[in-house]
Amino acid sequence: MSAKTDKLVTVGRISGVHGIKGWVKVHSYTEPRENIAGFGLWTVSRRGTPSVLEVEDAGGGGGGQVIVKLRGIDDRDVARSWVGAEIAVERAALPEVAPGEYYWTDLEGLEVRNVGGTSLGKVDHLLATGSNDVLVLDGEPARLIPYVTGSVIRSVDLDAKVIVVDWDGE
């Protein structure tokens, strides 16, 4: 399998329980947040141990919450034991993106070079800000580069695992 198909991507976490029949509240990282229920199978990690759980039913809750019923979790006490667990899906389960668009998970680990060819580090993770996303490169101190296509981000080559930026390296 390629890295794109076997990688697990965190898409949310179980944040609470709902009712007495095993339903859970989910904090979703997907857009729109209800999409998390459409994946069908989740890899849910609890205390470092992953389990594959199937979404049986889903609905909206107050305040924009997603409420989910997982197959085999049929009472409040069992549901409560999953609170705090991270929810992941296989990268291959994510919908395709338009050309020039990328999932953050696909950018993590790529080498970042400036237009002069100098390596600035590798993408450790990304941050969302009000105006644009920010690449956070590994190293001490961590280097922050705004993800602004055209003026800063010149190219992204997933096959070569390189992002070229117009950035002076300081």
C-alpha cells in the first residue's frame, strides 16, 4: 500500500455521552462537521489501543454537535468509557481534493526549500489562523511559514515530497 492509502488521519474525538442507549457526542474536525459520520468505519484509540468501530446511526445535536451511535455500544456506561478517544480514518477514505488543494496530512513530513534551494526543514504540522494556514517546520526554534499560495508557497510536489517557498530562511 502507498502512504496515501495506509495512513490513519485523525478526524475528531469522542467528547461526551448522549442519552442512555450508548450514543456519543463527537467533536469533529471535518468540514462540514457532520461528514465524520459518513466514513462508516472509525479507528478509535483508547488508552493507546486502537479498535475499529462501525457507525450505526448519526444525528445532529444542539450547539452544532454531532451525535453518533456506534455498533455494539448500547449503554451509557460503555459509551462513557470511550470519552476522550481519538477518531481516525484511513487516508484513502478521504474524498479527493481539487488540483492545487491538499489535506494537511499530505503536507506533514514534506521538506521545505526556499527558491534558492536551501532546505528550511520539514513540515511538522500546520496551524489554522484567521487569515491563512501556517506551516510549522521542525527544529528549535520552530520556523513558521504562512501558507499563502503564489506569494509564499511557490509549488508543492507530493511525489518529490518538497514544498518550494519564497522565504528568506530567517
